[in-house]
Amino acid sequence: MYYYLNSKKTPTGPHSIEELCALLQQGTITMETLVAPVGGDAWKPLGTILTEATAAGEDLPPVPGIKGEVACPYCGQEFTTERKGLPEQCPHCGAELHAQSGGLWRNFALELKHCLVFRGRSTRKEYWSAVLIYYVLLMLLAIVMVVALSALELDTAIWVGVGAYAFMVLGSWLLLLGVQVRRLHDVGWSGWWVAASMLFGVGFGFAGGQYSNVYDLATSPVWRYDVNSPRVHEIAAQIAAEDDLTLSDLTPVQSYELHKAVLAQLRLEAVQSYDEAQMQSVKSPWMLLGIVVYPLGILLFVLTLLDSKRGSNKYGPSAKYPLG
């Protein structure tokens, strides 16, 4: 005989284990309801008590959460699973079921393998393990890129930096796309919300406001100048004339340093012009429309923090609570 804690944390009973199963079927109690035997003070979840009773060979009435049938989200065929979680693979089609795993690296490895798989569901643990490892690696890559770019000429560094930034943005979009969609499936939301967030974010926030400025800076003729360019030579001659000198009056070293200073000034002016254009883009209608995506991004972030919905939904069985 057992007592259980009701919603007011008051012991209720005693009840036989069969009566507890009936209450479970009625929805009066759940698998997480704490239960203790008469005369005992060791409170355990009802699911643990039932699992132990099943393992001991007791003949229990059918109850949700011990063993039951779930449908594979890939082939649609049903198979028997236990309350503790899904198997690693579907016994019919062999598809991996994103079952709960044991560590950060394994979750990250599974995510790399399933980065463009949108069927099924992913637990909170799988999602945040993949995100954590990914951003740690991204920060390390960014540090390496900064060190590498500092050793390059400025014009080369600009092009390499823009290319590296585009690569990292595309990489994050591809590597985290599948697990974001499956995480929304796990809490009962459509994965199309991820697509909507990306569409608005890229279309309005980046393409409408920042991309044109980055492109203008990167394609400026200034970055094709060198110390021997006619424009640099012309400005250097004008500076020398202000001191009643000609370039031929300077030593080769002085002339080179003057041309180099002119080139650096031209490039600085190009960057300042880019900064001014950036400020204007912030005030543009495109950028203002891009701000619309921020509340959507916050909503999606909150959804990734929620626990898995129990049982099966239209996206497949829960990896964490497959039987409810």
C-alpha cells in the first residue's frame, strides 16, 4: 500500500499499486507524483515505483509511461519503447531518432551529422550542447582570424575579413538550422518560424542596411592604389608644394614615406565615409523594418529554453518523454 502527495503536498491514501495505476489512467496523478509505501518515508516518483514493480515481475494493468508503442517520424511504423527514452535507431528503417545522449561532444557530433535533417525532435540538452560547442569553436576561429589578418596588408585584410565573416555566418546558419527546427518541433511549434526569422533578418536587417555599405567599402578604388598610383603621386606632389618643394627635392626614402602616408590617409577617409554611411543606414526604412525581427528572435530563444512536450506530436515521439 502507498501514499501519494497531492497538489497541496498532502499525503493521500493508502492505495494499492493497482489503484495508483487507475488514478494514473484517470489523470489524477502523473508519473512524477511522489509516492511512499505505508510506514516508509522514502518518497519516489510513481514512474520509478512502477518500473521497479515491472522489473520485479508484478502483473500490472497497462499504464502509460512504462512500455508502449510510438511511431517513427521517418517511416511511420510503430515500435515498442520504454518510458526512459527512445532507442538510438528505429528498428524498422534504421533512422537515427535523436535519442538523448550522454555528453556535449556527442551531441555536437550528432548535430553535425544531422545539420540539415528537419524531421523529428531535438531535446533541450541536444540543442544547447550543440550551440555551446559551436560558439566556443567559433570564438577560437575568430581569434585565429584576427591574428592572421593583423599580419596582412590592409587591403588584403579587408577582403579576407569580409570573406571569413561571410563564411562564419553561412556556417552558423547551416550547422544550427536543423537542430533549431527540431527544437521547435519538440515544444510543438513549426520549424517555419526559424525560416521566417532568418528571412526577415537577412532580407531587412543585413541586405537592406549593411551589405551595401560593406560592398561599397570593399570595392572602393582606394584599395587598388599603391604608393606608385597616379592619384597618390598627385596628392604627394601637392603636399610637397605647400612647403615650396618638389618630389625631386626629397630623398628616395622621404618620397616613399610621403607616398605611404598619403595612401594611408586615403584609406582612412574611405573607412570614415563607410562609417558615415553606416549611420545613415541605421535610419533607413530597411533597417527599421529589420528591428521587427528582434521580438521574433527573443520568442524563438525562449522556446529553446522550454522542456520537451511529453509523448508524441505530429513531428514524432519525444526523445525525453516518448510515452508521456
